Amino acid sequence: MLELRQLSKSYNGRPVLANLSWHFKAGEFVSIMGDSGVGKSTLLNLIAGLDTPDANGEAPIVIDGIPMSGLDDDAATRLRRARMGFIFQAFHVLPHLTLLQNVALPLLLNGLPTARAAEMLDAVGLAGREHDFPHQISGGQMQRVAIARALVHRPALVLADEPTGNLDPDTADAILTLLQREIKATGACAIMVTHSQLAAKKTDKILLLSQTGLQETTIVNPFAQ
Ligand SMILES: Nc1ncnc2c1ncn2[C@@H]1O[C@H](COP(=O)(O)OP(=O)(O)OP(=O)(O)O)[C@@H](O)[C@H]1O
């Protein structure tokens, strides 16, 4: 579904990611862990197209067989809009739209019927709150709106950066269960960056990012948060 081929990124000549290669499959929920500053968010931003990889002659990011580097801005935007869902702080719920309008946005942008927006709000436990505005709901509820919006158009690839970062353990667990259920229901591939071992344990596969690259790990400390 998503292939990284010798993906590298430097900032001002300082390498952050060097020659990363990995194949992410459809239907897989994967977490990426690793030390602070190792480049996890950078990796997610590169996959999301919010940042550009170093040029190395290869096509370093290939989605469904399509090299991202071969697309012009419009084509890349269309692909992102149709095929990806984001749960990033930077893509926060828009304050002037109701919860229903927020969740319907990806459907509208893709020219799809909007009925599924209400179904998704229901699925995330917010039925009856459709016409509330973001300032009227809690942080955990906001995160559920962000998940509903990220999944409403059935994207093939879901990218999540610390989706349970500021939440209490029970809310975090409920949100991850929901995310897991929706990913399995839609057959999407989801990549979640997290520092939380509890969050990582909910995923099919844990990848550790270090200076030597990505590697699968099963080492999870059951006592750590
Ligand atoms: N736009 C940028 N310009 C310059 N350096 C950057 C930029 N974005 C990230 N970096 C650097 O790249 C490195 C990796 O940052 P990144 O945010 O990807 O790490 P991370 O693994 O997500 O860290 P954390 O777990 O603390 O969030 C850091 O040294 C950071 O300073």
C-alpha cells in the first residue's frame, strides 16, 4: 500500500532520516516509536506530503504504486484528499464549523454524499452533539471528532501523530479501540506515532525508529504508560 524506498531527509545538511525502507500493507495498524528527536514526526510529515524528502534519484515514497515525487501539486493534493486521513494537531477541528460540518468536510471536498458524517459521529459516541461547536466539547471528544473526520471518506491510509497524547488512560483506551475498529472495518493502513506503550500495544506491529532505520520490535514494557 505504502512503500518507503531509501527515504532520506536532512535539515540544513544535518541528516534526520537516512535511507529508510519499509513496506506498509493495507489493513495493517502500525505504531512507530523511538527516542525524542529521532525523526518520527518528520517521517509522518514526509508521508503526508507536508514536507519533501531529499532528492536521491529514487522515488522514495510510493503509494498504491504511484511515486509521490512524480505528481504535481494538484495531483498530490487530490491524492491526499481522497486517499489519506490525518489525525494531527496541526489539522485541528475547525472552530467555526459544527461537529457535523467538521466531519463532513472530507466528503464535501471529495464530492461524496455527506450522510456518512452523521453515522461517523454516532460511531464515535457523539450522536446528538452534531450541532455543537468545538468549544462546547472536551479534549477527548475533540479527539473523537478528529478521528471521525479522518476516517469518514474511507481513506486507504490513516496517519496519526500522538492521537492520545493529552488524554487520560481510559479515554485514550476508548479512542484507540475505536480507531482500531474503524481501521479494521474499512481495511485502511494506519500509521501511528506514539510514545505510549499502552497505545502501541493496541496495534498489529510496533516499529522502532532509530539512527539505524526502522525495525520491528516486540519489546513492550507492560508497566510503562
Ligand atoms: N522544519 C525543520 N527544520 C529544521 N529541523 C527540523 C525541522 N523539523 C524537524 N527538525 C529536526 O529534526 C529532528 C527530528 O524531529 P522530529 O520532530 O521528527 O522528532 P520526533 O522523533 O517526532 O520527536 P518527538 O518524539 O520529540 O516528537 C529534530 O532534531 C528536529 O529539530
